Amino acid sequence: MAKSHCMPYYFWQEENVRVLGVPYRQNVTMYIFMPMNSTRQLVQSMQSKITAERVNDIVTKMKMKSVTVMFPKMHISNSISLKNVLQQLGVYTLFERNEADLKRLLASNTTDRFGGDPLDLLEVLQDTKENAILLLQQQIPDCIIEERSNIDRGECLKDHCAYGGKTCVCCIESFRRRRRRDAF
């Protein structure tokens, strides 16, 4: 990646280090510490002197400077293998192709709370507001969605409501019926 932009820059004189702020999406900035005449010992010495207070101090002193940066494109990801952990817990057949039976993971034997099709377990695990809205719209086609954020899951699931992403979504008619019922 090669970029020519105005970016936050600071020269940390005590350590003879250039510090550059490379902005990313969503107000995220990567700060690059580049020691002059770098050696392994200088980098290790600099690392031991970088504290949260020091970084905060440097960031507040940064000034915008026109720079050209050549940096390799990176993609950082992380993954964890659960195979060993599950085998320590006694789960072995899951990893044997001839013996593993995973079809029950994809569809449960229980129907949804409106008596419709069996629930897809993978969809149930996605506890999002969007999935809650989709569920309501599938069950009640003429539903006009209203969101309520201060209702707990138990209260929300009464009437024709769904809960996802810590938000209760209901059909407007269901809210009106509940208000009338609670008023008496």
C-alpha cells in the first residue's frame, strides 16, 4: 500500500522515534513507531518505555504532516481450534466423519412460538434485532414494527413480539392491545 496524505505525525526526540498515525475506518487509527537507525536493542528499549500515558501524550502532541507511506497490505485475523478442548471434554465422534451426525444441529424438533415451521438452530443463535424483525415479518405479514429498548426478554415475548440484540420489537397493534389490557 502506498499513500500520500496528511496524517498525524510526531517526532519523539527522547527516543529518536518517528510516530505516524494511519487512519482507518470508524475512527480507528493505527500508530506506527519507527525508531531512527533501528536495531533490535533500540526497538526493545523503546517498547519498554511505551506506556498508555506516553502514547496518550504523543497522540495529543501530533501535528498533521504531508507524508508518503509505503506499507504492506495486511489482514489480521484470529482463530481458535476447539478440537482439543472438545476432545478433552469427551467429544470424539464429532470429529469422525463416518460417525458424526450433525443434521439435528440444523433443524430442531420444536416449532417456533407461533406454531410454524421448525426452528433453524443456527438462526436462533443469531440474537440480533434484524433477525427478530425478520421473524415477526414472517409470522405476521402485515406487521408494522415498533422497537422498545427498555423491556426485558420475558416481558417482550408476550403477544406478537420478538427479542434480539437487547431490543424488543413488536407489531404496533400488539403494543396497543397490551397498553389497553394493562390499563384495566
